[in-house]
Amino acid sequence: MMYSKYNEKNDILIAVVVLTLAFTLLINGGLFKINPSLLPIYAITAFSVTVTAFLLHELAHRTVARRLGAIAYFKLWKTGILLALFTSLFGFIFAAPGAVEFAGLYDSKSEGKIAIAGPLTNIFFGGIFLTIHIFLNSGTVGFMLYYIAILNLWFALFNLLPVPPLDGSKVFYWNSKIFAAIFIIAIILNFVDSFIPSLLGF
């Protein structure tokens, strides 16, 4: 794998900056609905989403891969990151900024463990922020917590779809029972967070 820590740091930095901008536009409702007074709040929320839903997701993949003995680095997908920015202009997002590539491990068990680490990270942060949001459900803090929660949980569910090259396909191929359990948890949490606004009266 002809890659280096320097390349990876640059790729991660570019991905974080562009995704923060893309999520800012997404939360705002697109380029044509910009509210300058709320942009700082949207930007902070977007950065928090980028760090938890994307960066820590990818670092989880990398950490597990390296612990299992693989050579692993995050690699930017330029087309994907531009697509994320372009779609966010219209109030939605297709985020495929890149992925952790690894070499040295080719068995389904190792690949499954590496794959499941990302969605589990999103479920963890989504669940934590959703729980905190239930108790702090008003004002700016409540708004930020809710968006961080729902986007983490959505990322978990999307990445768990058993369709190559998504994480879910590797987890399913490794262990269908573990896949089913995690997938059901992700569905339930996404179902719950969709009802939170009405339950809390906002």
C-alpha cells in the first residue's frame, strides 16, 4: 500500500473541512435558504457531526484493522467529497468522502470486525446524544444535540445496509446473527429519534 501518514492527514483534513461545510448547508436547508444569524450555530453543529459521524467512524475502522495486524489508512475519494458538497447545496447530502483501506487481512471474520466498528461508533454517539437531548431539549443546545444524534444514527443505519461496498455487507457475510442484532438496534433508534420532536413538543 503506497500511502503514508502525511497523505492520510491531508486527506482527513480535506474531508473534515469539506464535510463540515456540506453539513452546514444541509442543516441550513441548502444554499438558497441561508440564515446568516444562525450560520455559526449550524457550523458548530456540522463540525460536531463531521467529527462523530464521519471521522470517529473511520478511525474506528482503522483502529480495529491495525489491532488485527493490518496496514490501514484513510484515503480520500475526491469525487465523493465533491458530490457531498454539491448535493448539500440543495438541502440534502450524499456523503462518500472516502474510506479506510487496509491490506494484510482477507478473511471474512477480520473484515467483519473492521466493518462493524464504524456503525457501532455511530450508534454509540447517536444513542448518547439522543439520550442527553431528551433531558436538554430546548434552545440551541437541544437543537445541536438532536442533529448530532439523528445524523449519527442515520449514518449507522445506512452503512449497515447489506449492500456492497457498505459495512453491512461485510458484517452480514461474517456473522448474520450479529448483523441482524445491530441492524435491528439501528432501525429502532432511528424510529425513536423520528418521534422525539413530537413527543417533546417541538
